Amino acid sequence: MKIKRILIANRGEIAVRIIKTARMMNIETVVIKTDLEPNAMYLSLADIIYDDTEEATEIPVFLNIEKLIEIAHKTKANAVHPGYGFLAENAYFAQKCNENKLIFIGPSPDAIYKMGNKTIARKIALAGGIPMAMGSEGNISNEEEAVVIAEKIGYPVIIKAASGGGGRGMRIVRKPEEMEKMFIIASKEAEKAFNDPSVFIEKYIENPKHIEFQILGDTKGNVIHLGERECSIQRKHQKLLEEAPSIALDENLRNRMGEMAVQIAKAVNYHSAGTVEFLLDSERNFYFMEMNTRIQVEHAVTETITGIDLIEQQIRIANGEALMFRQEDIKLNGWAIECRINAEDVQAGFAPAPGIIESLNLPSDPYIRIDTGVKAGSSIVANYDSMIVKLIVKGTDRKNAIKNCKMALDKVWIKGTKTTLPFFRMLVRHQKFQDGDFTTAFIEKDIEKYFLNSEYEEMLAAWLATKLFVEENLNDDSISIDFKNGKDMSPWLLNKRINQF
Amino acid sequence: MTNNKLQVKKLYSLTSEKKKYSFSLPLKHSIRIGKREYEVKLKSDEKFGTYILWKNRKYPVEIVRSRQNKYEILFNDISYTFTVETPFSLQRMKVLNSKMGKAEKEDIKAPMPGKIIDVLVREGSSVLRGEPVVILEAMKMQNEILSPVNGVVTKVVARVNTNVMKDDLLVEIKL
């Protein structure tokens, strides 16, 4: 193995995940300690910690290319794993690693660049005869042009950032009147998020399913797919729950879509792990959306049903090894579901809920896999994303996986911050979810209440409030309440107090 | 017993939606459902922290805030806000509420800490319910802050590229 020591240019759950596989392969890991999270869990698991806490800079070190290269050299790492997010899909970073004799554990800078630029990616897909939604030929320069093109394609349309991903810089436009405002918002958002204001327009497919294919390619030109993931459970283009496989696909459709995914990857000489995203409409037509040139958050569901460690494959491919599997070796066994447990308040429209994890109880049953980067005492800082735990549940089939998921969700106890747990407890009981009858519009359209609470839970909480009040206010010897503080209060003040909470 | 004290036989826990639960005093450690009484236990141990044991199931509980007679409780990861009232204070509250005039303005506040990315309204703009007024970025997500009412913007406090704390005033709207 050429790769001896990997610098992990990331944090949180994915840093922990990479360390686990590296350790199994007897490869050392280097992680970076930052002033935002000096006690983070990933630090305690790595072989070498580079202390960067003295550097108080505006941009996080995980986005600082020169600094990362410098750290890799100082710590004598000879490979870099970017994880997801941050610089994972930055072609310049991959290029810089290569120039500095560091093995970049990911695809080539050229493949990252081509697939990262959605306009170029569309052209490549178009040339390869991959089905796509109608759209603008290239980027749109102003709102007038946007109106003309949208008129030609037909509303509704979607504005997307050319350099985008993760749902940012995307706006759906249903009427010509909305175009100007939405164009400006999308373009501003794109500039802010990706340093590139260019946007393009595509026909908006109403109520599709989001189906993506995991692919693996080596540097010898072999590419295979590892089946699909169903990621339709999203809110504002942010995935919340993923499954593998998808109930919407049969063997025939799986093979057709998988072949297309492989074809796209081959068109850019792709190596490493990658994901080709498609939209699937109600008539089972599929459209190429984009390719993600990194390991995905939801990679664990694919690992669960294929038994293949994707991080290991990334490392082996980066090491120059040929793929260990051929397409016919890939077998999908059982069903896997992943719930992204985020520090968010489902009762307040999924608003981020940063805080400190006071206690954490995670189940360890054989059908459960937990990927996390937090422990009791960890703080969830507002600077990073809100995901704290990935709960991955396995079953023999979808029904069994849902049943196991229901049980697992009651075994996860996180105190100190609100989480998306009540959302998932509701979701796994929802008839339409159980039937597989859902699209990307599911959360916005089909759900009346975003969380589960049983009939009696509110009553039990009321009992607890009453108990606390009794303990604080009632005398031991008599059932009476001391009103010293309230009795002489002016109605105005009392009224204010009542409405303050 | 002094004049400041009052005999109480019952307490009410009112939710923010004014749903009312009543409990007789002294408070029993059981709740009646239909004809059966079910035992409620408030427990605490090292592994689980504080929890309520009811019908053989453990529910995690946290007391998020308590102030005067108001309690915010996290029960099985869902938060509930109660005001605990005696028959006397409940009566007084009803009287006070009926005396209150109807609100004429709506303050839109930041629902979470974050950074203002964009302000979509100006003073004097009319807004419709559900229309975005401010875009706030928090935890890598852009959140549209929507107007809960129809009205006219009377004051814009939010400034682009500034950080705000939870509950900071963003925009004032006259109904």
C-alpha cells in the first residue's frame, strides 16, 4: 500500500467514519483540532492530531487549501481524504494535492470540474444520449433572458446554480410574474454559496422521486454500480431519510438506470466513489440530474445491503488498485433505512437547534448501525451543519426494516438539544410512507403534523408541570399556595407576565 | 395560615393552545384513563437521566425552562409549554384577557440565531401572509422568514450581512 498516512480534511461523523476504515487497513490518520470544536469526538480516535486552535481565522481550516497542504506536509501524510462538504468537490484542491505529491482520495480534478459545473455536465450527458429534463443550453445572464427561455420550456421551471449542490441556489418558478424575484434570489444565493452567480434553467418535473446510483470506478477504466438509493424524503432539497434499494424500481429499470449511471461516469473517466442522481417521474421516466463526485452522507445504506466498505474502496482505488468486483458480483441483500438525526426543532419548521449534548444513549442491536461524531458533552456549533447522528437500520425486506426502524427510534435518547427524532417517529408510522407512495413533495404536501406525540404524552407532560408547580409553591403542611408575589401586582404587570412566555 | 395563602383543591395546566388539564390536590402519582388508574413515576438514573415511567415505557423528560407558573417541558423530544393555574388565578386571567385589546402590529423576530442574507421588504411595502420578508442563514441553511400576517411594513430593523440572535426584532408590520 502506497498510502501510509491520511490527512482527513474534515470533521464530525465522516472524519470518524474514515478513521474506522483506515484503522482496519492499518493506515494512520491525521486530524485537525480547531478552536470551534477542541473536544470533538473525531480527535480522540485519530493517530495524530494537528493543533490548529491558535489560528483564529474567518474561514474554517477545512476550506483553506494552502493551509491543508501545509498541514499534510508537516504531519508527513501522503494522502488526503476530503470527506463530504467543504473541499470534497473542489477541483482546484484535488489539483493542488496532486501537484504537491499528495494522493487525493477521490476522483481526478478534471472529473470534479466537469461534473461540478452543471452546464458542462448537462452537455456531457446530452452528448451521451442520457435522458434529461429540457433546459437552457447554457447559463442565463439576466432575468429577461430567463423569462424568454422559461416561456419556451413551459412553466413550472427550476433555476439552479451552475456550480451548485445540496439544494442551495435552487428556486422553482411557476408563473412568469415570479421570475424576476426568483432569478435574483437564486443568483445571489449561488454567488454567496459557490462564488459563482451563474444559473441555468430546467423544466421542473412535478412530484418526482429522487433516485441516485452509487458507482465505483478505478484508474484502469472499470466502472460498476452498486444499485440505487431512494432519497425522496427531503425538505427544502435537504435529504432526511434514505433507503436502499428503492421500492419504485424493478430489476429491469434498475439495470437501465444503472447502465446510464456507469455511462456518465465513463464519459469523464471517473475513478473513486461517485453518485449519479436521477429524477423518476410517475410514468417511470427518469432524467439525469447531476453527479456528486464525493462520498455521500447516505453511503451507509448502500454499504449495508452490498456488504462493501465504500471508504475502503476509495482508498484502494486512490492507491492505484483495480476494482475487486465486477458488476455481476454485486448482490443487493435485504433493506436499509437511514434517518438523519439533526439538531433541529421540528415544532418550529425544522429550525436549527444548536446546543450541548447533555446525554446520549444509542442502541447497539445487531440490526442497527450508528454513525456519529458526537458524544455526551459535545457542543453542536452553529457554524457547521446540524447532523449529529445517522441511524442506519437493516431488515430482511422493506416492511421488516420499517418495523426495526420504529423500534430503533425509541431507543435513541439525546438530551440537551431538540432533534428530528419525533419527525421520524411520525414518518415510519405514516401510511403513505409504509406503502412507498411518496415523492420529493411528500413532506410539504402530505404531512399535516411534522412530529409524533401520542394522545397521552401531552397529558403526562401536563402532570409533570403540575408536579413541579406543587413542589415549588405548596407548603408541606397544607394545600395552599403562597400568593405574596402575585396578590398586590397591578393587572397591567400581571398581564404582561402572562403574555411574556 | 396568613391572608396571603389560599386553599386550593385543584390545579390546571394550560397549554399554549389553551387546552386544559386538571389535577386534584394532593397530586396523585397516577392518571386515570377511562376506568383504570395508571401509575406515573418520575425517575432519574445515570444511564437515562430523568424520565417518566408510564405503562411500562420510559419517556425522556427535560425541564427546559420554568419561570413563575410557566413551564416548558421536553417530553419524548417534543416541547410543551404550560401555565399552571389555580381556580382563582385562572378566573383572574380570563378577566384580564377579555380586557385586552386586539393587537394592531406584528413583530417578526428571528426564530434562531444566524446571519441576515437578504431583506426582501422596505418600509412602506405591503406584505401578504406567507410572503418571505427576510432570508436568514443558520447552520448552512437559508431560511425564509415569512410574514405571518397581511399588512404594511412600518419598520425594518434587519440589515444585510449582520448577525442576529434568537428573538431579535427583524421587521415590524402594521395590520
